[in-house]
Amino acid sequence: MNKEAPDYTGARDYLETIVSSTTDAICTTDMRGRFVYVSPGAERMFGVKSGELVGRYARSYYAAGMEEAQRIMRLLRRQERIQNCETVFKTPNGRRIHVIMSVSLLRDKTGRIIGTLGISKDITQRVDLERRLKQLSVTDSLTGLYNQRFFRERIVQEISRARRQRQKLCLLLMDMDGFKAINDQYGHLAGDRLLKTFAAFILQSVRKDVDAAFRYGGDEFIALLPGLSEKRARAIAERIAACAGKTGREALRFSYGVASLSAEMGPKDLLERADRRMYRMKSARKSKAVA
């Protein structure tokens, strides 16, 4: 026998040492969903001592509450064991913890179900990193708006949702007037500052968490406006123009076109209609300036 090996007095002590050493949260519940055992790893994860957790309902620590607890229990009753289930816990101080969890039913010697055993690993850092990488992949680095790549994905989703829910959808296309001359005369840094300022005015004018704003390319910008009529979409364009007008900077003038979704339209059709209307406005302004 290896004399350097730890001298455990029994399997119980050995198991307790393993459980105490792991950073994973190991918990058992009774059939009413109340914690019976909480490991030191679970204490560290939730920031609460086991004495404060034992006897409490596990559902109160799911971010989605009872609904998520019932979903997991339904799966368990069908399968007896769930592996690599991703969910979100919430701590008493409100912190959200993304975890990957394996859960199984516990049975006594007669085979009667007496509770559950769950082992959860904190993957919050991984989820946050994936979210940041996703954000970088869909965001224009200069303006912070969504990029053209994401626009091509989003417009398909918005058209599908508009048709499914029988709602309106408008596309607002904007192009800054005389932007090339600004770049040529004052340089790209000055042009970049104008683009960032204009993007900020768009974000101020659209509805947060409803509309989506994109830098389509160069000095072209797009806003997707679910549920809005063309009249209300034009009102948003005028709101952006009013923001730009307050600066007194002629360089922030822009032309725009609005198109609303109709039954026969696809993404390309919607964009082309807005583009034609935008250049109609731009041409009219040029003609007026010459006259």
C-alpha cells in the first residue's frame, strides 16, 4: 500500500472530501423541491451558507422561477436523468449565474422516488465571452450600430415575423448628403466623427429594443421599424433631421427613403424601393440647389 496516500477511514469520508473540494454546486432536493443537501461549492456559487439554503425551495433560485423548475421536473419524470442542461440561477443579491447542469432522480432501496440530485457548473464567463464575440461580429466598429452582415439576417427575421403576426414593417434608408466632399476636404478622421454623430442621432430617435439601426456601408444607414406605417417612419426620419439641424452643421444633412412591406415583397424588393425613394429626394435637392 502507498504510505503517501491519504488515510481515509471509509468511503463516506472519501466521498465527503471529493464533494467539499469541487467548485461545482452539488444539491439534493426532496419531492417538494426543497433543498436537503447543499455542497460547499453551491455555498460559494450562491454566496449563501448551507444553513440558509436547506429547507428552501430550489425554484426560488432559478432566474425563470417556477416555470423553469416545472420544466426540469417534467423532463426528469420522462427521462429520469438530464445531462448538460443549460439554465440560469439567480443569487439572493440578484446576480445571474449561467450554469450547465446534470440532474437525476433519487430513489430509496425500494425504488420509490424521494428527490433529486443536481450537479451544476458555472459557465457564466463562457456565456459572457460568447455574447461579446457575437456582439462584435454583428456590430460596426466605428458607429456601434449593427453592421450590414447582421442587417441581411435581421431583415429576413423581421419580414417573417411581420407576416406571421400580420403587422406592418417599414425600412428607412438614409444617405448623408455631400459626405464624400467632407472626406476629401477635411480628411477621414473628420468624416468618421460625422458618421459617429449621425449614428448617435439615429439611436436617439428610434425605439429602444423594438427598432434596429444599421450602418449599411460608407455613409448609408438603415433603420428597421416593426409595426410602423410609412407616415410614422417618415416622422422618425424628421426627428433624426431635427437632431442634426440643432447642431447647425450642414454636413449632417441627409436624404432618405421609406418603404413598407407588402405581400409580394422580399428583402431585396423592400430595400430597392426605399433606395429609389431616397435618390428621388437626393435628386430633387440637387435640382433645387442648382436652380
